[in-house]
Amino acid sequence: MAWGQDSALDAEGNPLTGEFAPVGEQPRRRRTGLWVGAGVAAVVVIGAGGYAAWATVLSKLGGASSPDAAVSQLLQGAADKDGVAVYGVLAPSEVKSFGDAMDSLGDLRGDEQYLDPEKVADALDALQVELKGLDLVVEEVDEGLAKVRIAEGTLTVDGEAEELTDLMLDAFAPVFEAAGQAPSDEDRAEAVDELEAALPWSVSADELTWDTEAGEEQPFLMAVEEGGDWYVSPLMTIGEYVTVAQGGQRGAMPSDDDKGFSSSQDAGTAFVEALPALATGDLDALTQALSVGERRFVSVYVSQWVGETGSDDSGVSVGSATFTSKDLGSGRALLLPEKISITSDGEEATLEGTCLTAPSGGEPRKACLEDSAPGLVELGLDEWGLIAVKEDGGWRVSVLATLAHLAETIGENGARLQAEGKFEDPEWVEKNFGGAVPGLPGLGGLGGLGGLGELGGLDTSGDWSGGAGDDWLDDSGDLDLGDGTDGTADDPADDDALDDWDDGAWAVQSDLFSLGIEVSMYYIDPKGDLTPNALSIKDGTYVFTTPDGSREVSEVSEGVSAVRFVPGSNDGSDFCVELQSADGPWSYTPQGSATEGGCEG
């Protein structure tokens, strides 16, 4: 009999002549055979590779069948160093938005300035991690919300100290090279000794308990139900820990009756109009405007925190809040401000596009992003706004997705500008950022310079103008480089001024950040207080002296004559590094970054 004929055989190989029952009336005993056949057909169709993908990846996604199963998969996945298993049980409503952003930020990784992720993975593989005796206890807190306590369990980490040290040094070699701080043999030996002393490392659930007003509390994770499956919720876990620590109460999970807004613009309007009520503790309107994960976080936790401190009247009102919408695909829309008008204590501020009009000295003053902070425009923030997401057929605003889109926007444009070599051009940096490179990793070794709120001198803490301030602008509002120059293209003195700045300030700032990062890294795991003699210059090299000994940091740039260190409170929060240069003192602090002028005290 040829394949494909409409015939069947019995167990002895004889043709079957009986009639088959119609579809829907098959005897139940044939059900197993049906599914087995379907499974075999699926394997044949997708092939062994597809089946392996399901077994190793897809089966770990989509949540778990119960709260404790979700927590167990996350903990065991972490112990197995299995990122897919961990990601697969994290609440999609909270983590999905950051996928594109992380991919975008990954584009910033340069072959010569970043650690090698494959080599980091090799180092992790060399770690021996074991989770034993895990015992979880589930408490149903509300519908779709559970608290999973870790009653028992022991996590042990071990490995061969020399192998781990060499693997990590190899992975971080590009970072050390970019910073000009290649570890010495002495550094390696010290790292090996510290690892040998620390490993094996072990912690048990009993060691993670702590006392609260209500009694002893065990470590826990919060699980939420989404789409019939259970996931671990980072937001709800944070909220529960804060509530337990404060001895507070939870609110109730939000209702699923409200299906959101008919358009993304309406969701944005509702979100802005709800913000003034935050000060009064009334979060009902804000809760309705937020996406699933954020809505339950605000309803269960934030509403209780704000309610305890709310005032009768915020003194703030929204006159208008309109947006234009740009479709981003995948049920996301970018809401760009068309006109947002807010009144506070009788004074009105209006945002139209990227221009803010607000009172200054009793008179309205208008400032636009492209004029006050062109660097932010270069990073794409002229095309950044709220992100609305479509859920269950309706639109809501997602704060997490908004932050993720901000990271994605900065990441993509930062990668482009870095590839174009813009961050290595002092003149371009000065013109667009007022001399401070934004806090993006790998930007010429100057990552972490200031915050976005201070770029180009854009200070929103004083008047509403968003101007660069007296230190950076001349009377006409142009960038003031000193010596009578203003930084405009027509100024004949620009080239000389920028050459002076490049030779002096650029080198001093680079030195300051190298020293500041070195001190900050020490404070992560300090072994004693640092003294004013912690930093010194010997034979043209900066030397960092700690209670464990001294090590070279980097070469001293031309023009730097002395270094001074002010330890502050010795916790890494308020130290100061000062360099004396031919043009005067410069200083670095963790809060203020690198600025002209010496350390106080």
C-alpha cells in the first residue's frame, strides 16, 4: 500500500473496513494517540533545532503555574547562571519595555573600551554555584498577588581563585587599557589572595531574616498573576520590603474593570492632569492612567505612602495637556508635548514642543532646548516624551516604558556620536555640553561626567529660563569662553581660546575623573579610612595610598603641578580631589563632577 492512500491497517496489518466516527465524536481512548501523532508531526516539521530551542529557551518563558514555582525558577535560574530562566518568570508588564533599551545600550560597547561579555560569561562559568534545601512558603495577599517567603535554603559559591582572577582580568582588560591602569602582578596576587580568603562563600535563609515591629521577617519575593500565569514582580517586591520596613499597610489590588483610554493622546492628557493630586494623596485618577504593572504598584503601595503625607491642596493645576502621537509599533506610542500649561501659586508655565515659557523676574521668559542645551538635541531628547502602551484594547501611560525609551534614545544617539568621534572633539563637546561629556559609558574614558539635568548648564533649579547661567553665557546669551570670546562661529578669537581650553582644562578634567573613579572604587569595599595623603604625585605619576599599600593610578598630565585629597566623611559620598594647574585649581566631587575651583576646607 502506498503512503497517502485513504486506508488503515489493524494490529495484524489487515485493512480496516469499519466506518470512522465523525469529527467531534471520536472515542476518548483515541485521544492519546492523537496527541502523540501531533507531537511527532511537530518534531518532524520544526526539526531538532527548533525542538532544542523550545527545550532550552521557550519552555523557560511564559511564567509559571504557581507563585512558588515562579520564585523557584528564578532562584534556581540565578544559581544555574541561566538568564533565560530568570527573565522568563519576571513580570512582562514590568520588564518587557527594557528589552529594546538594553539592546540599544549594548551598541555603545566598543571593542577597545568595554569588557568582553563572552569572557565575563567564561568567568561566570568558572564559578561553582549551588542552591540546596530550598523551601518556599506562599501567602496569598490579594487576588493575583502572593508573598513567597524563603523559609529554608542555602546558596554556596566556590571556585578556583587563580582561574577566576585571570578570567576576570582578561574580561576587563579593555577597560583597564582605556583607563591607562593595567593591573600589576602585585594587584593580581592581591586579588587572588582575597578570593582565596572569601571562597567558598555561603549564605542561608536563616541569615537573611531580620526583626520588624511585627516580629521576625524571612526573605521573600512577591509574585503576580498575568494572563493566567505567575511571575516574580520586581516592583511589588520593592514595595513590600519598604512597607514591611516602615510597618505600613497595603492597599488593594486594582480592578480590571477599567479598560483604559480610546487613544494614546487621551491617556497622556489624563496622566498629566492627575499629577497635581499626588500632593493631596488622591491617586485614583493617576492609577487609572497607568499601565498594568505600575497601576498595581501605585494602588497597593504608593497610595498608602502618599496618603500618609498628603496635603489638602497641592497649589498646582493643569490648564491644558495635549500631545501629538507617533506610532512605535508593538502597541507603543510616543507622546510628544504639543502644549502643556501648568499653574503654580498663580504663576503659569507653558511647554510647547521643546520650548518652555515661564516667569523670570516677574516677566515671562522663553527658553528652547536647541538654544539652551544643544547637546540634549544631539542625544535625541527633542524627540522624547511619554510612552503610551495598549493593553486590553485601551491606552495607558507607562512610566517604565518612558524611562526605557529615554535610555534607548540616548543609547542610539550616543553610539552614533561616539562612532562619529564627536565625544573626542573638545570643541564640539564645549559647544554642545559646556565642556562636560554626558554620563554615558565609554565616552573617551569620561563616563559619568555630570547628569543630564546639568548638561550645557541647563539648570532648572533656579529661574525658569533654562539658560546656561552667568558662568557660561555672555550678555547676549552666547557661550562665554573667557578672554572676550563668545564661542560663536564668527568670533576670530575662538580658535585660540579653544586651544587654550584643550591644552589645560581637558587634560585636568581627564586626570580628575581617573582619580575620582579610583577613589570611588576603593569606597565600594573600604579597608580603613583614607587620609589627606591618600593621593600624591611621584615621578610624574599619580599614586593612591590606602591602608593596604600604594599603587600607581596614571601619568600626570602636562600642566598639573600638585594634587590634594579631602576625605570628607570617609564613606565615598563627599570626598574631594583637587588639582593645581597653570590656569588655577580644579576639583572633583561625587556630586558635582569636575569643576573649576578648589576643594572646600
